[in-house]
Amino acid sequence: MNRDRFEGNWKQFSGAVKEQWGRLTDDLQREFAGRHDQLAGRMQERHGISKEESERQLRDFLDRNRKWDLSNM
């Protein structure tokens, strides 16, 4: 397992914790940030790309698709 895949797996885990904490504290911003982290982590793990590259690709996708809703994940 290369380092990028491991870091992607860790990012998914920490994103899930962040999302759950956002739900418990009723903090929508933190909840959505957790979902964002999970998605970036999945991309990083699956494709074996760097953290910066997965964040850039996700940011580009979300910029192109502004009406896309992260709450349906």
C-alpha cells in the first residue's frame, strides 16, 4: 500500500469523525467539511494521488458543478 493510499484512508476516517461531530454539535459547516474530507480521501485512496491533487480535483469539480449537493452522499 503506497503512502497516498494510506493517507487517503486516514482522511476518510478523520472526515467521518468530523462529520459525526458536526451532527452532534449541530454544526452544519463542520458536518459538510467532514463529507468533503471523506470524498477527497476516497479519491486519494482509489487513484493513489497526492493530497493536494485530490483536493484540487475535488475543488475543480465542485466549482464546475455548483448545484451539486454533498448532503446526498
